[in-house]
Amino acid sequence: MAIALMFLDAATLAAQLPATDQIREPLLRDTPWGDFPLERLLPGARLRLTTPDGRRIERRVLALGDSSLELRTPSGESLPPVSFAALHAYRKVEVRALPAWSDKVGTPSAVGGAILGAVVGVIIHNQRKRSSPAVHRHGLLDDMAGFSVVGGLVGWEIGIQTLGRRRWRMVTLP
């Protein structure tokens, strides 16, 4: 399969891709200082603007200029450029970004899940009847190890999907 793709030219591959004018959402990260400067916005970023009367409007960034921001509506129509000064009229300007620590959340959540799994393994092992064949086949450490592996995997996945997911972050305006 890979060899066949090598022989196809780029035009053929490009013609086979679906033709969409949607810009993919970039992977944006907070700064370690907890802010998100306007200058770090990339094309495709999702913005949420809160008007002075409290309405929320979602837009996508098309381009960031020296003193203006080009936006697109969710339906795909392009809007006239918005100056940085006009952005100050909004109550809040937020962007979807990953927390700065999101790449470090997997290990602690996996360790927490493994510890919780080991405790569950001890509880389940102690709840079995002593005459049960499972008690004679599996020792306490076997149950603890098995449940801690499962708990670690579940904890890692839950940590990545809940703690490390994208959140709305305030944009610092110049």
C-alpha cells in the first residue's frame, strides 16, 4: 500500500481528498503564566466573544494581522477585519486551548488509577469465599496487580479526557 502511494503524484492525491474550505482547529496551548496572548492565535482557532449585553458569539480565526483580526462565522462566511481596539468593546474574548500542564496529566492520573485498582483488588480478593477455586488459583498479589493495571489504564484515559482537554481561555488583548 505504501509503495503504491509513493508512485502517485501529489495532484492525484489532492484530487481525492474531500474539498472543504474549513480550517482545522490548531492545537493551542496556554502559556505557563496562565494567559493566552492575542499574538499566539493561529488560523482555525475557535474564539468565543461575549458582547456587552452577555450574548456569546463563536467565530473562527482566518488570519491575524498587525492590528486586525480576520474572522469567519461557523457557517463559513468571511467577516470584515476586526481591529484590536474593537475587540476591547467585548466583555470577554476567549479561545479554545489546552492547559499548559495537559501533557503532564497522564502520569499522575495513571498512578492514581493504579493505586485505586490495587485497593479494589484487595477488596475483591477478601470478599471471595475461602472455599472458592479462584482464591486457590489467584493470590492477593495477583488480584492487586491485575486490578492495578486495569485501574492505571482507566485512570490514564480519564485523566487525559477530562483534565487535559481543551478549555476556553481568556485572550490577553494588546
